[in-house]
Amino acid sequence: MIIDWAQFTPGASLGGGALIGLAAALLYVVTGRIAGVSGIFGEALRGARDGGGWRWAFLVGLAAASWVLGGQPSGGEGRFDVPLPVLFVAGLLTGYGTRIARGCTSGHGVCGLSRLSPRSLVAVSCFMGAGMVTVAVLRWLSAVQA
Amino acid sequence: MRRLVEGGVAGVAGLLFGIGLMVSGMVEPAKVQAFLDVGGRWDPSLALVMGGAIAVALPVFQWGRRSRFPAPPHGPVEGRLILGSLLFGVGWGLSGYCPGPALLVAAGGNGEAMGYVVAMGLGMMLGTRFGARDLERG
């Protein structure tokens, strides 16, 4: 393992993380709702009728973040050269996977771990592990091609 | 009135959440992949994002569970929780996007993120139709 100290951003990452935690705590304390983005987006798409207006409000707030900070919300190239069709498949996997697992990095990661949920601990271990294996395969493929 | 408060708070929470994603670096696919690249040049920053978020949220959620929103016991670990999380991990590793940052970057006009979000929405609708039951919370 080689730690990339030049790219390490402990202050910004810790501070940004604290803001994410604050947002999740605020939503939970006032409304009892879980700030899980895959659940919020998935249920909004499903057209859930249980007074789902708060979900659209959350999504608009999320989208508005880039205007408030006055810039492009980053994006950019990944570490590896992944063709568009593969990116599309990745989106399908993320959508289907988070739906049947009922949560993603925010719902299981931030909120679920904060609730000390064993389900969320299993989910986080699975998606982090699978993400690391996937990136290892991408690195191997890019080395073979080079 | 309750709906209005709920919507207002959700909007503010979404905005704070998005600013946190931008400040922390979660919106940079290359940085996310650098975090997952433990065998290469590893950038541990994103562990601190989750650490910082949990440090703030955990006490609040624990207090809430005890007093304000008495919660049922945690549910069982089922196969689709494991399978779904593994599939999501593959999608996350391939793209460097999890759902929140993907939506934020797509809203900012990035074409790749838009394509990813369309596919993610399709995947979610497939998940709602096949495989997901009892979806009352995320």
C-alpha cells in the first residue's frame, strides 16, 4: 500500500463529512426521516404517495448546492479510462443494487452506521469491498492495456 | 403545516448535504476511485468523510432512537441486502459515483453524470418492480 499524501485532504474531507452528518441529523431530528439519497430518489421516482413532497425538496436542495458555492460541482474524469456504455451499466448496477439493498453510502453508510444497525454494517462492508475489488480489476486492466 | 415544515427542513438538509459532498471531495470520481484503490496510490481522505459525518450524526441518532422516535429492532440481514450492496459496490467502483454525488454533478450539467443518473433511475425502477419489497424507507 502506497499512501498518496499529495492528494490527501484531511481538513476538507472531515469538514465536508461533518456537514453531511449535520444534514442527516437535522432531517432526522425534525422529521424522523432518513437522509438516504438512493431511497429518496427511488421513492420519488416511484411516486410514493405518503406525502412525498419532502423528498423533492431534499433533491432540489441537493441540486442547488453547486449554485450556492458558485461553481461546477466537480465531476471530471475518473482515475481510469472507462467507456460510456460501461458507465451506463455502472449506473444500472448502482440503481438496482441500492434499491434491493435499501440504501447506499448515505442511507446505510452515514445514517445506518449512526443508528448502529447491523444490516448497515453488512451493507457498507459489501459495497466498500466490492468497490475495492472493482477498482483493483480496473487498475489491472489498464496496466495490461498500457 | 407539518408538511410545510417537513419540506422546508428537507430542502435545507439537502442543501447542506450537497455542500458537504462538494467540500469533502465526494463529487470527484477520481478521488473516490483513489480511495477504493487500496492496492495502488491510496488516498484515504474519504474515510474521513464518513468518519466526520458519523461523529456528528451518531449521538443525534442514538438520542432520537431512545427518546424521540422509538424505533423497532433492527431488521434481519437478508440475501438481497448483500447482493444489492455488492452490485452497488461494482457500480460505484466502475464510475466513482454513488447516488448523491451523481445527482449533484448531473444537476450541474455534466453529461457523463447525467447518463449515469438516467441509468441509475432505470435500475431503481427495475429494483422496485423486481426484488424490492416493503420499501417504506431508504
